[in-house]
Amino acid sequence: MDLNDSTSLAELMSRYVSTETGFGVPKDGWRICLAHEFKEKRKPFQAKDVSLSNMIEHVSLGVRYLRWWYRKTQIEKKAPFIDMFRALPLRQIYGAPLGGIGGGSITRGWRGDFCRWQLNPGMYHYKTVIANQFTVCLRRCGQTVYQQVLSTERPPTLQGWNWGYCGEYAFYHALYPRAWTVYHLPGQNVTLTCRQVSPVIPHDYKDSSLPVAVFVWDIENKNDYALDVSIMFTMVNGSGHKDDKSGGHWNEPFHLEKDRESVSGVLLHHQMPVNPYTLCIAAREKVIPTEELRKDKRRSDDSVGRERTRPGLYFVFCVRQSSARGCRFTFILCWFILLTFCLNVRWRYTHYYGTKGDAAPSLSHYALTHYSKWEESIDEWQRPILQDGSLPAWYKSALFNELYFVVDGGTVWVELPEDADISGGLRPEDGGLPAQPEVVKDYGRFAYLEGQEYRMYNTYDVHFYASFALIMLWPKLALSVQYDIAGSVVQHDPTERLNLMNGRYSPVKTRGVVPHDIGDPDDEPWVRANAYMIHDTADWKDLNLKFVLQVYRDYYLTQDEQYLKDMWPICQTVMETELKFDKDGDGLIENSGYADQTYDGWKVTGPSAYCGGLWLASVCMMCKMARVLNCESVYQRYRDILERGRAAFDKLLWNGKYYNYDSSGQSMSNSVMSDQCAGHWFLRASGLGDDDYQVAFPKEKICSALKSVFDLNVMSFSDGQMGAVNGMRPEGVPDRSSVQSDEVWVGVVYGLAATMIHEGMIEEGMRTAEGCYRAVWERMGMAFQTPEAYCEKGIYRSLAYMRPLSIWAMQLALNNRPNHDEYLTTGEKHSMNNV
């Protein structure tokens, strides 16, 4: 099933010269030698990459965007939520992020650099802080025999440090939420294994919220004599931002002993006008004076104590042990961000550690004494999948490592204020929601960005795909998002705002319509007000349908009856909105222009495979929910719509092999769309699609359509090595009629693969998804920044994107395989049921 696991691993590890395998490093995951250089260098999508025909067609949009961009950047002095002129360049350096969910994040790259910072909610700073390092020192009989900064860099600063570790003697291995770096010390017969652990644990809503990570260093001394081993951790008070040089920051040492365990460390208080934060580094072992290591004139004891520091000062923290054969060091890194833009909003973790930001010593101690339990929980969760011999190694790596975005997606997880009302003003007796639904009250509010470059919270058409990770692993957070969206459906904001796509002014929010998103963290933070994207949501028909599909899917997977009852009137509201577009009365809604939000750059006329399929699936869901809730009249109404809609769908779109892109009859209307079975995918994921509910999409037609997609969009595109292109012509060439049709969307490909697996096409589904993983993680160097899209050659778009979390839809489909339980022991079955 693999394209060639051993060949790919050999390429990434080809420059590794040591034979050391490290301490406790697992077999599965993403592994790369620190000396590796990616051959393929890609550039971000820019205006110059638009074809002349598309440029002419969208010239008005370009002018509107330029005016808006200028006002935003030059007058308001804010960052655009999408910046087409300053796209992120590709840096092939990132590793697994540190910390739990929704309290900020820090990314440590695969070469060991601290290089991506989100210490201001939703706002990223991409800067490698070169002084943030681990350094090792070996001493024998009181004499230093080896000292090395564990970095391959040779920076022009800090010349007194011994830089330039040879990367050919080290490798990085990631299996999120853990990562290992193995350093063999040349000529010393000593190997160091650094394991980083973050408390990202399915179905855990306490520890998973903690902004903390643990570095566990295992030292293997294979000499026949003892060595004194010291590991030093240096950390700048700041993130490399220009504010670091403003001064006024201060450091504070601490020591905490509790339950016969002690932790010592330092608090690095960073003063900022908005959202000041405190970094904390700590360790179990006693602090060793830095004089015992090779001194550098740039290191200063002024960094210790409750005194204001000079700009740029950092703290040096060192632990030492004598090692005859081996030893272990444990460091803690945590942080606390004080939210100042909205005083009544609190991080989720403050529920356990208070809001004053003074709990770092307690959190460090807690991490020190609990990280072993975290790892036990992680092992129990991952073991059934890792031990499933029917699954290829690349898939196991992709499944867990793509979860990085749950933490590193600008994620915020906050408590619900006591006086909050998320209902939108409409109470249950009037067809609305409770002011404070229990799940939101108990588990808080959750939001993540569409992407680090597309800075909009909970972009709903993309969350449709990504939500599988949440509903399978943190279902309470998935339901919380649904309640937030449901409360916004009944709201109406008549404020006129320019729609960039079509140039019309329209209300910010239309009643009865699901919003595109819930705000930009640099504009109107979602926790302060429901601020909507500058699309008129009334134009986007697929958002309402995706809401209905997720409601039943979530009920099916959680069996939360109260949730279904609460959402039922909202589902009826949005479906009534949709029925206005059934202009012919044939049970099928019509599209015009750019009529769905997901493929908003791909023109469509009349009923389409994508929106039409979502519509039929939504009608199926309404029938099923009506039956569950004993609403027979509603069931009969939607059953009639389903019968008429299916007939119209087949008549207008089925061509004998697959569903046409749209029903316009124009030159490109018979293009093969990779996502044409999205509606059927959700039916299958919700336990439907057979018996009475097969009427929407007959199995033989679905299988024929999927085979066409596999043959054309997958195997006829780039020799089957890059996943599925969005649009393909029947003659086997990509559809280049729009800027999106010839792109590969990683998250869509994972959803397509899941659909294939549901239909028993397991080999085809795996081959389809594998192409994306190989391209992104092994050839393009985009680990831990999976993009929204890439073209066959040269171009990518929107790094670090939400949609690829849809790979967990593949796992759901695999869990539903016939005879799947034969692969699992009793204990593993229990664990998989929890997943």
C-alpha cells in the first residue's frame, strides 16, 4: 500500500552517519536527519500566478482588494486577515508545537530552534530566537572534556558559544504530541535523547488546556568510566519581537517543594501594552552556577532576581548529574498570557490555576509530577492504531502529526463568562437556544483559525472538514463550536459592509444564515463580539447545509440527545432559508455565480454536484432527525423533497460515469470534481447511506464516480504521486478554468480518501491520501505547516491550514471497516471506542 516507505525514510535520513537509535524512540512517525536539505523549493501563490484570462475576469475584485488592503495596512495600521502581497515564505524548519490546547503556542523546529510564536491570541510571530538553546557539557575528573551548543547554526552573535554541532550525528522524530531528538556526541561515546511532551490528550479537558511542555533528556554513557553531565537551557525574555528591546521586562527565580518533589526555575515576565505574558523555565534538579561552565561575557547574572532587565537579556539555567551509565534530566517550559483586550474573558486553564498569572511554579510542579501519566494516556490512545499491521507507516505519521493544528492553529479556549448569553437572543420556547448550554458552560468556548495566513476564527466551510478531529477526540469542544454557530444563526446585523467578492454592499449578518466565520483576532476578537467576515453570508448556500450535516453527524457519534433537541429548531430555520433557492420546485436548490463558499473561486451555474450533493444529504439528515425526534409531519415533508430532489439531481448531473461539475452545459460543466461525493461522505460518516437513505446516492453510482475520480484526478495527475487535483477534464488534463480548479487541497483529499474507504475502496483511498503526505511532508518540506493547496509545480497557498485535520475522517472510516475488530485485543477495542 505504501509508495515506498523505506525509500522515503532513506531520503530524509540519508545524511545520518551514526548508528545510534536513541532512547525510547518509537518506530512510527516522521523522522529526519538534522543535516537534511530539501531539494524542492516552492513559492507562495501571488497575483502574478493568476492566468491572464482569470485576471481579466477578476480585475474588479483585484481593485477592491487593493483599496481595502491599503486602508487596512496604511490607515488602520492593522494586519489584513488575508495578505495577498505578503504571503509567508516557505521555511522548511518547523517541528511539533509545544503546549496544550488554546492557551498560546511555541514551536520548536526539527533542528531544535524555537522559531514560531503565538503568545498573542491568533497572531503569529515567525522569528528564530538564536539564544534559546540547549547546551551540553561533559566533565571528567573535574575537567571539561566536551561542550557544545546543540544547534547546527553558526550565528554572527554570541561568538563565545561553541556553535556548529554536526547535524549528521543527529535526527528528529515526531509522533505528535511528542517528539524526540537524538544527538550522538562525536568521539565521546555518549548519546543524548531529548523527548518533548505536550499534554494533548483526547477526551481530557483539564490537562489538555495547560500551556506547558516537558523536555526529558535521557543520557546514555557507553564509556567504562563515569562522566559529569550538565545540560543548560537558555531562554530569552521575549520572542524575538521588536517589543523585546523596549525594556521593562524582569525575571524572578523560584523554588517550590511539594509532596516530596521540588522544582526550581525562573519566571521571565514580559511587559507588553496588550496581553503581557510570563515565560517560565524550570527543572527538577538543583540549579548549578553558570561559572562551572565555560563563561561568556554576554551572559549576565543580572538576569536573576526581581529587577528590571536590560533589553534582550536571557536566563541561563543548568542542571548536572554524575553518570556512570546513564541519567535523566527534566526541564519544564510554560507560559501565562494575561488577556487585556477583554477583561471578563479567561483562558480555560485559569479555571484550575487562577487569572493572576502567578501560577507558573505550581504548573511547573504539576507538569513535573504528571507528565508520566500524560505519556501513559498518549500511549493508550495511540497504541491500537500504531499496532494495526494493516495500516501503512506513512498513515500513522500523518494521522497523529496533522493534529499539530489543534494547538498551533491560533487556537483559543476560554471560559464562558457568568453573564454570557450565546443564544443570539432567541430562547428555546421561541425556537432558539438556552443562554448558557451545559456543554458550553462546563467546557468553555473554542476557536481556531482557518489558517495562520487566513486569519479568521472558526471558518465554517473549512471547519466542516476539520471538525472530524474534534468530534472524535474532543467532542465537547466540537459541540461547543456548534452552539456558538447556532446562536449566531438567529442574529441579524443590518450594518452595510462591502462584499469583496461581488462588490455589493450587504448586511454583515443575515438572519437564518450560518456565518462564514466569527472574527479576526486583530480586528474584533471573537470573545468580545461576533464579528463576521466581509462576505454576505446570504450568498453562500453550503454553510447552512454543512451545519445540518454536522448536527446529525455529531449526534450520531456522541448520542447526546439534549444537543440534538437544542439544534433541531436551528436546523429547521436554516433549511427554510435554503428552500427559497428551490426555484423550480423540483426539490433541488440552484446556484449562480460563485455560489458556494468552499470553492468560491470556481464559477458554477445551476445545480452542481457539490452543493446539490450537500443538499440531498442534508435532506436525508432532516428525515433521520425528524424520525429520532418523532416529528412525523416534518419527516414526510422532507421525504417528499428528497424523492423529487434525487430525481432532479440524477437527471441534471449524472452522465453515466460521474456527476458533472454543474448543470450549465457549458464547456467546463462536465469536469470531474474530486469533491463531488462530499454529501455522501457525511452520510456514511453518520451511519447512513444504506437502506432508506441510499435513495439519495445509489451505491453503484457513488462507486462509479469515485472510480472516475481515482482514475482521472489521482492517477492521471502527476503520475498518481500528489493526491487528487480539484478539477480534471474527462480527457485527462487538469481543469484550469479557475485559480482553484487545478490545485490539490490536502484536506479535501483526506475527505475523499475517507469516502473511498467507506465504500470498500481501501487501497484506492490510501493511495490517494498517501500522495499528499509524501508531497507535503517528505518532498516539499512543509512538516507542521501543511498548506491549504499546492499546484503540480512550484506553487503553494496558505501554509498551516485547518482543513487537513480531516484526516481523522479516514480513521473514522477505517474504524467502520468490516471485521475491523478482528485486528484488536479487548483492551484495544475499548481504547478505539473512546476514540
